[in-house]
Amino acid sequence: MLNEPNTGPDRKTDNRLQLLLVDDDPLITESLSLVLSDEYEVVSVETRKQAINSLNISGSIPSIALVDLGLPPKPHSPEEGFKLIHDLLGINRDIKILILSGQSEQQNIQHGLTLGAVDFIPKPCDTGLLKARLRHQVMMLEAEKNQQRYAETTDRLLGKSLVIETLRKQIQQFADTPYPVLIEGESGSGKELVAESLHAQSSQRNGPFMTLNCAAFTADLLESQLFGHSKGAFTGATASKAGFFEDANNGSLFLDEIGELPTDLQSKLLRVLENGEYYRVGETQTRKSTARIIAATNRDLKEAVRQGAFRQDLYHRLSVLTIHVPLLHERGDDCLLIMDHFRQIYSTGQSFELSAAAREHLLEYPFPGNIRELRNIVIRLSAKYPGREVGVEELEGELESTVSPLHVRQETAAPADIRKELLGDKFSLDACLGDMEKRYINAALEMSDGNLSKAARLLGINRTTLYSRLERFTGEDGK
């Protein structure tokens, strides 16, 4: 059974840090396990599925991971590796992911770092260099642990922009109401920080604040995590266990990525929201929860309701009060203030300084990974340029500045041909709509010079939706 994610280094009794190694080459996993075993307890697996299963079974979550991009079933594509980075950060947002891959094209490096990886090490790699890069991330883990309680939660919403001031006022207004709060915003924008602030300013602040990522578990495991289970309820349930609703009693339960909640669990969550009642898995005894529910999503739940993927009644229950977390790019000069904050945390000696031109360049950057991406940019600059001035060229090396238009075949059909197409044997509406979608996305990206925020606004969708569609098209083109 998976325990609550650790926020600091997960050290075993022999004082070694646990490290997850994901690579489908047995020679690499065997040699690295041997080389790193003096400093780390290495858990090696070959696929993304094995990695997630091992975490579900192990009962502990590594705080550091070495991940190859080219994983089965598509070892010649970075798709599985990118998905695994997302999965691992969903389980433990503070995990340090280093990519160790031969797919070291610049676009893969930048996209991996934007997703949340903290370093990219091309294969083949000198073991001494690899150890040094890993030790640096261990130092970062220790720095974060030491800085975790540097201030109260309410002081951590950094920024002076109008959108952040508005956000603070909303938090104050909603903090002590008995109703659920739905927090909307893109990945890495700080939704959990908003949830923590809501809890810290509420009358339930002396109770526990618990976080559960709904996308990080299988449906069966998620039900057990939420509601608990009785002894013998399923294979491996050797003892009864309380769930998050029970443990969060008189406190707050933060359900992250609520849009990924399986349909059969949505009705059970709705019951809790309506009257506080729930059942442990394998029990018939009704239990009551007094936890305040805070949910978050980076999906458009209204669209999910229209598509039948999310219950309308549950959406209305969750969205009684709604807070939208702005993109980092919408916060103006706040990115420089937040960058200075991260520099104080992650500089192990003398900090780097951005040149005036580099600071201006940073202000124009769209930050597709939001605050999480900025944090990782600062970590990398701190490691590479201690005590030095960082110019535009050095800064650009850490940014995922633009996305190239999709290289897809564009076909247009004259209205007179529509009847002929419909009468054909191989017409597919889905394929036709897919081609049209690609053409519009191509046009928006070209008109915005590859700026995802501007392209998304032209298309009338949010940037996360645009990202997911680009990744889907890339996967289709690679088949």
C-alpha cells in the first residue's frame, strides 16, 4: 500500500537515500546499481508501468530518480519518459528527477526540464559526473528541507501584481466558509500552495492538512486511499487501514487533479460532500467525515461534464466557490521576485546574477511550466553559474522558448467535394476533424511565433489543453 508522499529525502536505516532507476537496458541498470549502491539504495525497473507499480507496492517513495526517455513500448520515442516524469511528480511533487538518456536532442532536453525534471545527462555518461550531479540534487533536497518552515504558509504567496493581490483577497474571503473550494489553474502554477493557504486561514487550521493526487493511483487503490479498507477486503489487505477522509477529520483534505477521478468514485465522493457519509472498502458500517474538501484541476471540468467524463452534480457541489490561479506569465514582474526567493534557497554559496538583458528576456518568457519550471531554472543556473553573471545566451539554454508548428499533412476539401467524401467507403469524421484541428493549431502557432500562451488565446482554449493536443499529435505522427 502506498503511503503518503514524503516531502524530504527518504533515507533508510542504513542512511542511504533511495533512488529509483528506470531504464530498459539491463547492462545499464546492473552497472549503475553496482556503481551507485555505496551511496543509494537503488530500485531499478525497466518500464513506466513497472515504476508506478513498484511505488504502489513498496510503501515508500524515493526522493530522487534517474529516468531514461526511451522506454517500452516505444523505446525510440521520448513519449513514455515524458509521461513518467508527470506521473512521478504527481505522486511526489518534490521528487528530483534526472533524465539519463541518449535522446539528447535540444527539444527533448528543454521539454523534459519544462515538465519538471531538474537535470538532463546525455548517454553515455561518465560515472564520476553522474555521481556529482546526483550529489548536487541531494544538497538541493537538504536545502528544501531546511527551508520548508522558513515562514508561515500565508507568507509564501509571493508577488505584488494585481492578480496575486486579488488571489490573496479571494483566499481570505473563502478560507473560513464550510463549503468546498475548487481551485483551477495550470500545472505548476501553485494550486497546492493556495489550498494550504485556505487551510491555514480557516478555523480548522489546527487540524491536519492532507493531500491526495487523484491521478497518481489506480482506481482500486485510490478508493482505498480515500475511504480506507477493512482487513481482508482485497488481496494484500492484511490489516484494517483508515483512509484520507478519516485521517483528515477536523482538518482539510486537498484532492489534486480531481478531473482524473474515476467515474465510479465520483458518486461516492458526491455522497461525502452531501452528508459526510462514506464506507471503508469491505465494510457496511457508515462512517462520517468532517474534513473540509478543497479540490484542484488543470482540466476544463465544464468541458469534461459536456463530454460525460465528469458528473454534473459533483461539479456543481465542488465549484460552489472557485478560485483561479493565474499563470506565472500573467504576474508581470513577480517572476523576478520569485526567482530571487528561489536563489536564496538553492544557492549553496555565491548566487548567480542575471544581466539586465537577461532579466528583460525572462519577463517576456511564457513559462509553460509556470512556477515549478522557474524553480528548476533557478536550480540549474545556481549549479552552473555560481557567483557569475548570467546573460541572455546562458538563460536561453534553460528555456523552452517556442514550439514549432506541427509537421502534418494539410489537406483542404472544397465544399463541392463533401458529398463525394461522405459517399466514399473510407470517410471518417474523426480523422477529418483531427486534420482540421491540426490546421488551426498550426495557424495559431505560426501567428504567435510559437508562443503557447498567445496561441491558446487565439484558439480559445487554455494552454494545458493545447499542450496535451500537441503531445497527442506528436504521438500519432510517431506511429
